[in-house]
Amino acid sequence: MKNTLSLLALLIGLSDAHAQNIKPQPATAPKDASYLLPDGRIALHGDDALAPVIDALNAKFAESHPGLKFAPALKGSATALPALAAGATAIGFVVGEATRPDVRAFKAINKHDPLSIRIGYAGHGPRAGGKAPPAVYVNSANPLQGLTMAQLAGLFTSGSPGGDINTWSQLGVTGAWATRRIHLYGQRDDGDFSTSLRLARLGGMPFAGHYEPLADDAAVLLAVAQDPYGIAIVDWLELKQSSNAVRIVPLAAETGKPFVAPDKAGVANGAYPLTPAITLYIAHPPKGPIESFIKDYLTMALSDEGQAIIARFVDSETGFLPLSQDDLLVEREKLKD
């Protein structure tokens, strides 16, 4: 009996030692996946501004998944969802949000919406050598202190639930501005920035009848610089395009919250409402597990190490920042089984 127990203990010991030496196998891509290139690399499509961030994330991911190699083909955010819908990319990398037409096209092919995961923010400023995210501009002489997103919708669209805003007194502006009509400027509603903004941030209502669409951001800023009663929403902007004749209006996500500028602090804490996110899209149906290596990649990007990688590029031209703790918890929750 004693010999039997000794032998059993030896076998258990060997079994435990063997178990400790077994390393979990990292996830791999399906061999028949349509996003695999002939050489076995995994195609990634999306925004070229994200190239350094993606390279750094890929290098970090390779540390735990040495058998997986990526082939980024970054030609703009507009390429991400079409490539994902066609199965040509494992992940679509977008600065901001995919357009509604692109999401609808994806759904028409795949019968479900793509899953979106934010992993960071893009843009802060204005700052020398960098880009400021989309912002609201008024003439420098205008005393307007700030706007809520509900007020912004009431200003720029017709039929907003909060009511249309037509005069400066409706925004609490007094003096020479009080009785004057607000002059609205912006880009054309042609499916690009202004259309995406209207649909995603302004409630989807049509622009107000007196909204004056202009050719580009330079023309929009010039109009506001020359018009004390003008206001505009402008896309990405570099400091060299700015002017002392205009200034950015701080915004608040909701009534009662403080107005926030698109500076580094306002963007980093997730409080500036017009900050574009770094958004990763995957072709994940509502039911069933996320593809194992894709889940590993997203988990890595949302880990403390992944967020630290994004923070490396805070002073790059685009100016990427990691998520606030509140937003990080929201995105991590999406990956839970």
C-alpha cells in the first residue's frame, strides 16, 4: 500500500510539472479567412493617420502572438467599412465614426451591424504643428461663452426637439448681438463632414434654411472672420489656417455640465463632445464569440499597455490620446462574454 501511494504521488507530481510546462497556445486566424493574403498575413484597412499607432499596436501584439503578421493597407477611414463588408480586412480602423451609408451597406451584406470599439481619441488644440478636432467658431468680437450640444442642434438644424434658435438673445447674448439674427456657415451637406456631423451629433435633422454652405474650411473661417454675427462648425484644422479674427466656442455635452474646449485636458477626460474617437470595427454578429485573435487584439488595445502605446502619440500631428477611465470601462465591457 505504501509503495502504491508513493507511485501515485510521483505520477501526480509529474502531471503537475507537465501542466506547468505547457504554455497556452496563442489564438490564430482561420486558414480560410477572406482577409488573409496569399503569404498568410492579415490585412488591415483604415485611416492612414493611424499608421504609427497601428504599427506600434501590431508590434505589441506580436509579442504574445508571434505567428501572426499583419499587412496594413491604410488609405483613409472611408475604406474601412467597405473592406470589412467585403471580408477584405480583419479590423477596420476609423478616425471618428463610420458613415451611416457605409454601415447600411455593411448590414445589407452581412445582415447585422458591425461591432465598434473605441480605443482612444484623436485631435486636440489648437496647437503649433498639430491639428485641432472639429470645433465651433465665432467672430472674436462675439461674447458667446459656450454652447450645449442641444443648443448646437437647435442652431444648425431645423425641427430640433429643443426648438430652433435664430437670434443671439436665445443664447443669452446681450448688447448689440441680442436682436440680431444668427448667420450660419459650414461645409456643403454632400455626404462628407457636414453630413456625418448632422446625422451623428445634431440629431439627424436637416440643416436650417439660412445655413450657408461654402466650399471648404478656409472659406468658412473667412466668412466668420468678416461677420460678427456669424458662427460655424469646422472640420479638422491646423493652426496655420486659424486667425486672430475667430475663436473656438467651448461646448458641453449636456445642460448643467461645464463648457469644455478641445485642448489636451478637455479631450483627455472625454468631456469635449466633438472629439473624434479612434474606432475599430469588426464584422462580429450579435450572437456568438468574437474571433479569438481579434478579441485578443482588441483586449490588448484596451489594456493599460495598449493605452500607454496610444499615449506615445499625443504630440503627433493628429494628436492621439488614450481613453478616459469612464470610456475605457464602457469599451472593455463590450468584450466580455
